[in-house]
Amino acid sequence: MTHVSTPKTDKKTLDPRIHCDYARLVKLKTNIDGFSLFPYLKTSRQLSGRHLSKYRGRGLNFEELRHYHLGDDIRNLDWKVTLRTGKPHVRSYTEEKDHNVILCVDQRSNLFFSSVDTMKSVVAAELASLCAWRVIKESDRVGFFLITNENTEWMPPKRSQNDILHYLKKITTANQSLQVKTKEKHSISFSDSLHSLNRRNLKNSVTIIFSDWINISKEDVSLLKHLQKYNDVLSILISDPMDFSLTTTPSSKWVLSNGTHQINLEKRKDIIKANCHLEKTYQNRCEALRQLMAIKRLPFMEVSTTGNHISQFTHLLRAK
């Protein structure tokens, strides 16, 4: 797609709809009340930690060995200690529900696009930042997996606000490096990034992926299913109205370009044909993600580039 020219990303001319503003990413921590990333399951277990969630915790942690009290679960009796002392003892556990949350943020050139208000790349960065601050508030660990045109960067899960600020600066730098004229001869594919993520051998983590999922392939779905075996994966689709339809009027004429090749659509029948292809591709993308999320009974979530992505996202999380 042909993009409008963008201003230089200095402090005086930076447009927050086009490139990330680091100060805004930090300020998003004031928007974290009223929604939760872990609202999907009410646990029925007798022992529960801070979180009531379907997401995997880290099991039961031994807390203490104490005398048996009336009402204690006899399954927790420590028979060796009971036989040795002659008095019944039970092992007390607490259920640890701390989460490692990994935020995968797609910042490749294909996300540097919007036909209405805010670039997909900005939406991805801001939603990831919002999630990071929410996770920190819950005293859980949060890390980032940054996907750029050239490579991927792993930022290990941390609880410290200083670490998160450092990570957000890296996200901002990657975002502001996106330009209309940027050409990458060997840009990594989404499949490449998923292979890299799988090589991390993540276990018992919550992984949230922010992308437009353009050209999602069967291989990508297989890689995500493999990731789901040991983790919970939430896929956020960032969409734009032009992902599924070009404006069709009697005077409509479109010039589409990927920066190297260009195609002119002047006839109405050609625009209608292009719209049919866009709509089909978009629906296939949505259906693939719906089916993927259904495996773990997680919601399919879509956020647009219309400029109100923060309220859209928090509303979706409150509604579940």
C-alpha cells in the first residue's frame, strides 16, 4: 500500500499517531484500572493464590509442616512424620499463581500502515505497554519479544519498573525506525519469528502476540499450536478497514504499491475483484485465529486503527 509521507521523529514534529511517543507509553500506566488480563476462570480448588485464572500457575509450593487440625484434608497427612512422632502432621501448601507474561510486539514494516488514524505499529506498541503496566501492578513478571524487520530481540521477564522502562525505550526506538522509504532486503518473516520464539522453550507462561497477522500460514498455526502445548497464547489481531475493503465509488481509482511494485485499479470491476480477495483473505485470517484460540477456550480479540484502541482493548477484557 502507498503510505503518506511521515515527519521526522524528533520531539518537535513527532506525530503520536505515526510513531510511538515514549512518554505516552509510560503514561499508559494510568489506564490500567478496570480490566484484567486473567479473568477467564473461577478456580474451584481449596487452595488458591492471588490470581483466579485458567492460565497455568507454577503448582503448589510447600509452606509448612504442622499438627493436624480438625477439618484438615487427610490427603495432606505426612505419614512419615506422623509415624515418627506419634502425632498426626499435615503438609500445608499454598498455590502459586504468579505468571510470567511474554508480550510479543510485531514492529515490522507491514504494520507501518493506517488508512484512518493510528498506525498498526503504534497500536501494537501501546497495547503491549498497557499490558506490561497491568502485569507489573499484579506483581507478576513481564518480558518482551520484539519482532523487527532485521531480527527478534528477547527481553526476559522482570518485575522491576526500571526494567520495564528500559524495555519500552527499546520498543520506542524500533517503532521510530519505521519509515515509508525503509527497504529491507532480508526482512524476517512472521514464521521466522515464531521459530525463534519456540526455541526459547517457554513453559507455563502467558504469551500475548500483537500483530496484524497478515499472510498467516499453516506453518504459523502449527508453530503457535506447539507454543500452546506448554503455554497460554492470546492472539491480538490489529486490523484496518482497508484490510478487507477498498472504497468503491463511480470515481474510485486506486494506486497500490509495496514500495517496489505498483498496480493501478481504475475500473470498478477490478476494485470489486480486489475487494473480494481482501475480504476472503481477512476472513480466513480471523477464522484461523478463532480456531486457534478455541483450543484453550480463549477469546478472539480484534482491535482497529481508528484511534480508540485503548478503550477497545480494555472494553474487550472487561466484557469477558
